[in-house]
Amino acid sequence: MKEPSVATSVPAPVQLKRALKLWDLIIIGIVIIQPIAPMGIYGVINNNAGGHVVTTILIAMVAMLFTAISYGKMARAYPSAGSAYTYVGEEIHPALGYITGWAMVMDYILNPLICTVLCSKLTQNILPGMPYWALAVAYATLFTLLNLRGIKTSARINDVLAAGMSIVVVVFFAFVIRFIWGLHQYGAGFFTQPFYNPETFSFHGVFRGTSIAVLTYIGFDAISTLSEEVENPRRNVMLATVLVCVITGVLSSLEVYAAQLVWGSKPFPQDMVESAFPLVARQIGGFFLFHLLNFTVLIANIGSGMGAQLGAARLLYGMGRSDGIPKKFFGALDPKNRIPRNNVIFVGAIALVGAFLISYEKGTELLNFGALLAFMGVNAAAFVHYYLRSSEKRWTNFAFPVLGFVICLFIWRSLGPWAIVLGTVWMAVGVAYGAVKTKGFKTDLVRFDIPADDA
């Protein structure tokens, strides 16, 4: 008698776990951006924009708000960990998607790198005897180890960081109010000079400062890289992206406005540009507030570096899974924690090496080179998907992505020449890699894998 055949079960492939709710997304976005977002780059913007920091923050918010809407809408169409890489590749052309992803790789890898640099510098204000190299190694290792523990662990750490930073912001505002109240007389234009000071204003300076101020908002786009780990991603990613951008813009404008009321438009010493906001705090709160703000900016950048590494690892996973970069390494998931472990370690290693090669100010401009290119790509993809290919031609689906693209292009053109040159070299390397991989672009460069909402 013939034995009945026994069906062999094929193990399901390891997939990212849908564990994040809307509130988790908002908290992750705010901590990646930081509730004290402009404090780390305040001195850099101030020195470039002639003191018009609040003006640059508001201009950047307009651009980022249009772009955030495009990100959120594209996440509805493609709830994928690949983010802008997937959106541009699916809607416009796979090769352009690959190039967008290549630009994002630079953006995402540089974020934990500059956080490593800044954290090391700020720690030296607390422990001046500690050598920079030892601190850089310690922070790069810390970011990596925390991200290897899994997505829910990262979300819980983010909750604590957001709460602590929010308390410090309130304390800073209280000291500013006390300081202004004690002045008794303010002079003409005291409350309007942070927006416009005719003695220091120049369009070139303001737009150069705006090209750096964009860094204030970097992080809302990382929300879309977590689409495969979100409950109801088509709704929650859109809401979280827009809300995080608006919250960041309002809070950041208030913070730098308060700081400019105290400091005015005068430049900061070049060797103290990373510690500019703590210097403002020292002027109104002495030793106590200086170290409180210094410590808070430090903690914020620990959270930002950790979150940026989280987003970078998932971007590389999205590109690796679709074979845009070596799939065996970058497209692999750890079966236990269901995270892209190889990518987390890879980004940590790049951050460590880069911390000894690039200054904080140079790193911020170079980061924005890749970020703004990716933002333009997402706006273009949203325009194609929701206007050109849509049967219903809504004016908002035309105006919002076009405005987002044009404003991002203008800000990108205002970057420093060093960032433009080095960023162009990075993009050329990416195009060359793609050409070699496809033997002159004769075969498909990438394959996009869009998972179902409920994995």
C-alpha cells in the first residue's frame, strides 16, 4: 500500500515586526529631530545668517512641510522600509530610485556620524580631560549596541529622552523670561530684530543659513523608513510625518527666537560654535544653566544618533532587499530580533571612522546635500503619482509637491561649495557602481519588494 504523502512545510521568511503605533512614530520622529533640534547647530546658522536664525528656521519649515506631505502621501501608496528610494523607483524610474537611495545613504550615514562628533565635543565640556578619540569610540559603540536590541526597546528609550528634553526646554524658557523681564527697557526693534536686523541682513547669508537650518527637520523622513514596523502604515505614517514637522517647526522657532533675544546678532567664537546654545544659557543662568543645556544637547544627540542609525539600517535593508546594493549582506535580517543587524553594525563603523575625518560644520552641510536631493525626489514622485497618473486632478496634488521641489532645489543651491563638490563626487561614485552592476545599465538595476500592510 502506498504511503500517503506528507506535505513539507516551508518556513516563512523573516520579516520586520509591526510593533509601532502612531504615538511611537511621533515620539521617534521628535527624538530623531530632537525637541531641542536647533540648539546643536544654532551657532553655525547664526554665524552664516548674520543672526537671523529664526528666519532661516521658518523658511526651512515651509519647504519641509510641503515635503512632509509628499512623504506621508507616498507612504500610503508604498508602505515600504525603502522610503524615498522606493517611491522614486516605482513612480519615475528604477535607476532614479537607486540614485535617490544613494543620496539618502549619505544623508543617513552622516547623521549618526555628526552626532558622534557633537556628543564627543559636548562631553569634553563636562570632562575636559577625556581625549576625543576615546569619546568617539564610546559613542559610536553605544549607538550600535542600543540599536541591536530591537525596535520596541528603541521606542521605549525614545519616550524617556523626549520627556527629559521637554522639561529642559521649559526651564530654558523660564530663564529667558526672567532675563527679559529684568531688562526694564528694550530699545527700538528689540522683539523684531530676530526676524530682521537691517544691520546684518543679507539674502545670501539668510539662504546659506537656511541650507543648514534644514538639518533641524532631518528625521521626519526617517518615519517613512519604519513603514513595515507600523500598525496601519497608510494612515499613521502620513499623520506622524506631518505632525512631527509642524511640532518641530513651531518649537524650534520659539527656542531660537528666545535665544536671539538674549544673544542678539553677534557671531559666536569659531572654536565654540558647537557650544553656542549653552553659551546663551550661561548668559542668563550662569554655570547651572550652561551645564544643564550642554548636558541636554548631549543627551538629545545621543537619541538623535541612535534614531538616525535605526533609520539608516532600515534604508540599507530596503535597498539590499531589492538588490540595489549587495543583498546577501544588506538585505539580511537577524532571525531573533528581526532587525537588519549587519546594517546597524556597518553604519556604526562608518560613524566611528568618519568622526576622525569630518568636522561637525562640514558634516552638517554635506548631510543636507543628500537629504535635499532625496526630498526633491520624493516631491517629484508625489507629483507623478497623485497628479499626472491620477484621474482626479486636484490642485493641491499639483501645487504642494511642485512647491516642495522648487524650494528644496533653491535651498540646495545655497549650500557651500565644499558640500556641493564632495556631494557630487559621492553621487558620481554611486552612478559608476550602478553602471558596473548592470553592465552599462543594460539590465534592471533594482527590484522593488512592497510587502503587505499586515505582515
